[in-house]
Amino acid sequence: MKEYDPLTPEEVNDAAKEFFPLFDIVHRNMPENCTVEDTIRVMETVCSMAQKRRAYDQGSVGPFGFNKKVDDGNETESKEEVAAE
């Protein structure tokens, strides 16, 4: 398939099955007179936050700054890594 091929009804149906339950969760928590556009904007923020929480909970947020692992000398550096420095 090429990038510009039209979507199939099955692909759209599968995407809708994923999207609308999430949309409904956010929409139920929104104020009464909010628009669909408002809900989608908030949904983007909520989903971004959920992705960050998932990464944190799974430990995939790597150590950085002073929390980096200390090199204990057991690993050997490749020539490419040394040349890059």
C-alpha cells in the first residue's frame, strides 16, 4: 500500500472502535456546554499525559542527569563510540 491510498472501511471502523471509547471518557468529564472541539483538545492533552505515565510506570523513562548509570568498566567501547567522542 502506498501512503496516499484511500483508507478501507475496515481500517476506519477499527480506528473508530479505538477512538470513540477514549473520546467518551474525556467527554463525560468535561463541563456541560463544551464543544466537540474542546473535548478533542483536552483529549490530546490527556492522551499525552497517559503516554508519559505509561513510560514512567514501565520504567522506560531513562536515567538522565545525575541519575545516569555509572560505567563500571565491564563493557568495552567500540571503535565507533571512541571515534565519536
